[in-house]
Amino acid sequence: MIDYLYDYPKLYPGILLKRYKRFFVDVQLESGEIVTAHCPNTGPMTGVCTVGSPVQISKSNNPQRKLAYTLELIQVNNPTPIWVGVNTALPNRVIKLALEKYLFPELGEYEQVKGEVVYGKDRKSRVDFYLTGSSEQRPIFLEVKNTTWTQGNLAVFPDTETTRGQKHLQELMDVLPQSRAVMLYFINRGDCPKFAPGDTTDPIYGKLLREAIKLGLEVLPCRFDISPQGIRYLGLAQLKI
């Protein structure tokens, strides 16, 4: 029996008919019924969001929700069929579970995991995770970035220009060297053994990432196997800088 880090709720298979207004997708279920689902992904989903692709959607029982269904997975061919996680609300939840299980030996020892901690020069930003241990250990500021775009078997981030992502790199550089700074790329598909910055889509981001690494930023390109049953951690991808 496979031990998943995260188990999906019951999912409903269907076919993607269209995506519109960023947050909406129409899906035809196996029964033939067409439903509108929430798309929890503000990005372009380059190379992933293709009309006619098999998808998996979840259903909420919350009567307050305007849309009961949520888009969770899209199947792509690269070159064989593989599931890609597209719900950007999930990576932080999965990483929290992984941190609690100490799945990343690269982080060393820590005792406390806090989420959404205020930091930055203007004190208006929040880092995804703040890890602390003994007084002798430097605290760790850890940011998570969902990654779904690929070039062959190379996972690439970002898939579009991201001024927000650039700002996060600047803020992580600001905490060095008094603290450790970690950028964790959540590779939301299992077919990419390598990772690189998306220089063609955002050359400024790539330049900042390389500059940050020289200053001491630690990069964890984490590979995950995605299936309708759940999510498994596969280890680190090879960093290509």
C-alpha cells in the first residue's frame, strides 16, 4: 500500500472544455453533465491547461460556496500521460505536512514551524514558513513556489513574469546571513528530474535567483508524484543554474 504524504478527497473525472476569467473552468463529467468549477490558479498554466485534457475535480459540501467543484488535476502528455497538480492552495498544506515529518534533511534540525510570519523591510510581506530551533541555530525563512511548466524533462519557474516572485527573492536576500533563506520549488508533477529558472519568461527573476544563491540562498527543487489518489515526495531535482 502506497503511503501518500497527502490524500486527495473523492475526485470526479471529466474533460476540460474551457477556462475563462482565470478562475472558471467548464468540465464535462463522465455522466455527460457539464459543470463549472473553480480554478484555484491565477497563472497561465503554460503547457498544462489544454482544452480536451482529462481532469479531476473535487466537490465541496459547503453550502456557502458559489461553485461546488474545484479543479485539482490535469493530465498532460510529456510524452506519456502524467497528472499535474494545478490547485495552488495545496502546496503549502503539503509542505507543512512534510516539515512536520522532517522529510527534508537539507533543512537540518528545527523545533518549531510557523506559517505566514510577517517579515521584510516594510513589514508588509509574509513568508510561507519560519523554522526555529535552539538559540545556536539560525532561523530559517522558507518560501514555496508552485511549479508546473516544463521544457522537456526540465521543470521551470516562473512561466510568466512575476514581480511578486522577484520581490520575494529580494526579501529573502535581505535576511541573509543572519538567518537562513530557502526557496522551495514545489514541482507539481513527477516527470521532471531537473529544475531551472525561467529565463525566457522572466529574465529578471533568473538574474535575481542566481544573485541570491551567491549570497547564500538555499534552493530546494522538490519533486512530487501526483495521482488522483494522493501526493508522494520523490526527492530533489537537479538544479541547473
